[in-house]
Amino acid sequence: MSASPHTPAAFTVTSTTTAPIDAGAVSEILASCLGSEASQYHAVIAVRAPVASSTTDGVVIAVNSANQYVQCESKGHKGNSRSVPPTFINDRLWGTGHLIEYFDSFSAPAGAGQSLSLGAGHYTPDVAKVTISYGDDPTQYPAVMAGGAFVHTAAISTSPNGNSFPPDPYVHAYDADGKEIYNQKTQPTVKGTRQ
């Protein structure tokens, strides 16, 4: 008996639904993430993920007057950044064409057979819509977009045998006419600064 040339995906995206984080919690998340510099930033996106890991249940993206972004993952009213300093995410990784800039992205276990996938980035004015696909599944899910930043988060069920890893997320960008102008799956990510 031969194996099928196309193995079905060993995962299912069960939810991409986010909920807003209230202003009081956002202030506490930024304060615990940024310390004394928190007052220099204002949140542009603050959402709870559809599923929580042991350390993360949401994310706040904030920006300062110099257009430097920070990404603070939240757990309840506490925040932390995977980058040191938190502004390290700026001008670090760009997609081809410098339309999409990547911040931090990760997957984490969220209970039996479930994972949290979360990531964020920045987009230029040429981009009207950002979507995310996962692994080899072509289905695209809309990212949360505001203030030049985007966030993608999903609850993903993996195969029950425990040998499956969550799929990689791929960012897609579209212009105002609905034309795809960037596809992370087919276009490389480049290091560098804005051109």
C-alpha cells in the first residue's frame, strides 16, 4: 500500500476570533512590559487571543512619537516583550519589497492537542489588507490591522497523537484593488532598514 502524495493537514485552525483588551488592562500591560517608558507609547492594537497558553493570552502593539513599535504579550494584566529592548523589533526583518515588516511570531502549547499561534508586524501605506494562511492550507484569515500594525492569532488543534507541530503562519498583503502584492510563502524575508 503506497502513501498518498498529499498528506492531509495534521492541524485545524479552530478560531481566529479576538476580543479587545480594556483600556485599564492595556495601561497595566504596557507598564509591566515597558516600565518607565510606558508613558511614551500609545496602543494601536490590544486584543485577547482565542486561546491562552501558560504565559500568553493576548498582545498589545504600541507606538511612540518616533514611530517605534513595541510588541507586549499579555497574561491577564501583565505584559512582557520577547525582544530586548522592546524596540528591537523595528527595522529588523522585512518581506520582499519592503511592504511588510515582521515583529515577533511564535506558537505555544495551549492545552491538550491545542496551540496558540501569535504574531505581529508593520505594514506600509501601499497595503490595504493583511491576511494569514497556515502551513499548506491555502485558507486565509484576516489579521487585525490598526495604526500601521497588524496582529494575527489563532487557536490551532494538532493531531491527537502528539507528534504534530503547529503549522507556520504565512503573511499575505493586498493593495486597495484587492491584488496580492506580497506572499511570505513564496517571497523571502530580508533583513534591513526601510528604503
